[in-house]
Amino acid sequence: MNSLRRLTASAVVLSTLFSTPCCAQYPDMVLGSYLDPATGANFTTWTAKPDSSGSGGVTFGVVLPADAAETDATEYIGYLSCASTSADRTGWCGIAHGGHMIQGLLLVAWPHKGQVLTSFRWATDYFMPGVYQGNSTITQISSSVNDTGYELIYRCENCFAWEDGEGYLGSMKSSSGELGFGYAQAADGPEDAGCPAGITLQYHTQGYSTWVGAVDGLTAPDYSALADGYRRSLCRVRGVKPQV
Ligand code: HEM
Ligand SMILES: *[C@@H]1O[C@H](CO)[C@@H](O)[C@H](O)[C@H]1NC(C)=O
Ligand SMILES: *[C@@H]1O[C@H](CO)[C@@H](O)[C@H](O)[C@H]1NC(C)=O
Ligand SMILES: *[C@@H]1O[C@H](CO)[C@@H](O)[C@H](O)[C@H]1NC(C)=O
């Protein structure tokens, strides 16, 4: 009896994990676009509405290399814009590459002292994810923070294939025509916010979802120029000299 109940319980877990999109209960993401005036990048975006109390809200956008539909992309340029609940309750938001929290590359972003900080994370269960040990890198192209939200445009290299340091390998292939993404958002910012490798996050109280994007509309003919253009954009945005 007990073992039967256990069996039924794990069958439910399995069918949830592998359920088809038809039955998932995730909120819909609203499709749109965002033209970044500084770089000229035109992102296809997905927007999550604020939560039931009117707080939060996330827009995530992607631009892919020109040949991503034929050759598996290893990188993308991302746009992340997240609403804060208030000037004091600034929160965190994150993107799940692959569309699931567990065993996919997680990128977490949050504002701290006028800058947007980030951390790559890896989850093996639905708990606070540990630091990701793989080779993904992020380069900030521009960022902004104010009392109502924070925004980041970034280049994410080696972000479509993942390893957990213990032999697990995962990836998503742009040549398949579709890419899976997920988002999550919390009202409260991380503990130890000034130290990306040492943060502690609370659960994503303001929402989460997962969706699939068609690669077709995401490629940019001028991707290489956009990816290299961040030095120029840094000069414009922050008035600093480019690093060579
Ligand atoms: C303290 C940290 C975290 C906890 C305790 C946590 C917990 C959970 C739980 C329990 C679920 C399943 C909810 C359900 O199906 O009803 C979930 C789903 C999800 N989480 Fe997290 N999470 C955390 C951090 C993160 C982070 C940092 C990200 C992204 C950067 C993330 C992305 C997602 C996504 C996309 C889903 C929905 C898809 C899926 O179930 O895999 N989570 N999380
Ligand atoms: C940006 O993309 C959107 C959606 O595809 C399109 O409607 C818009 O005309 C594009 N803008 C520019 C400047 O290319
Ligand atoms: C705050 O930043 C967001 C973008 O992150 C922008 O849309 C909004 O206009 C800004 N608000 C103010 C008061 O500057
Ligand atoms: C980065 O790691 C992934 C996953 O192990 C691997 O497929 C990829 O070849 C690596 N890329 C580089 C440039 O080392």
C-alpha cells in the first residue's frame, strides 16, 4: 500500500516533468520587440506581466547570430528589464536557458549600488541553486538602474551548452528551429548582494514561466557588429575608454 502510494506519487512527478506544453499551467508571455537606441539591436521580446498585486514584471529579449538557424549558436545578445517593487525592495530576476530550472544554465540579475550584478547558477533540485562551474561568460553591453527597475543588455557566450562539473551535459540547439527559455522573479533582493558568488536568494515569489521561441525571428544579419559594438556603446553609456 505504502509503496503503491510512493509509486503513484513518483509517476505524478514524472508526468509533470515531461508533460507536453498543452497541459502546463504557466502564465503566457506576451511577444513583442525592443529596439535598443544605443546599439541598434532589435530584440524579439517576451514579457511577463506584474503579479496579482501589481508589482514586478519582466521583459526578456534575444538576438542570435545570423546563421543560427543552420549552425548551432553558442552565444546570444540578451535584453533583460525587470521591475522593482520599490526603491528599497529591488528584487532579483533570472533567466533559465533551456526553459527549466533544473539542469539548465541559470542567469540571475539584480541591482546593487546603481549597477546590475549577475551570477550564473546551476540547480539539481528546486532549491537555492549553487554557483555554475561551466564555461559560460557574460559581458555587459549596457545597464541602468532606477527606483522602478533595472535593465541589462549583455552578450552571453557559451550559453547554449552546459555542464555541471560532474559529468552532466546539456544543451539546446538553435538548428532545431526552437529555443526554450524560462524566467523567474522575486520581490526581495539577494542576501550578500555585493558578492555575486556568495548570494542567497529567496524563492521567486513574483512569478515564473517557461516558453519556446522560434529561432527564425531571432537572428540578426549584423550580429557580429552588434557583439563587437559593446565597446562603442560603453563609451556612450558610461563615458569610459574601451578596454582593448
Ligand atoms: C531559492 C531559490 C529557488 C527556489 C527555492 C526555487 C524553487 C522552485 C520551485 C519549487 C519550482 C516549481 C514550482 C512549481 O512547479 O509549482 C520552480 C520552478 C522554476 N524555477 Fe525556481 N527556485 C529558485 C531559484 C530559481 C532561479 C534562480 C531561477 C532562474 C534563474 C529559477 C527558475 C525557475 C523556472 C523557470 C521554473 C519553472 C520551470 C521549471 O519548473 O523548471 N528558479 N522553482
Ligand atoms: C524590430 O522588430 C519588429 C518585430 O519584428 C518590427 O516590427 C520592427 O519594424 C523592427 N524595427 C526595426 C527598426 O527594424
Ligand atoms: C526607469 O527605468 C526604466 C527602464 O528600466 C524606464 O522605462 C523608466 O522610464 C525609468 N523611470 C524613470 C523615472 O526614469
Ligand atoms: C563549453 O562547455 C560546453 C559544455 O561542456 C562545451 O560543449 C563547449 O565546447 C565549451 N566551449 C568552449 C569554447 O570551451
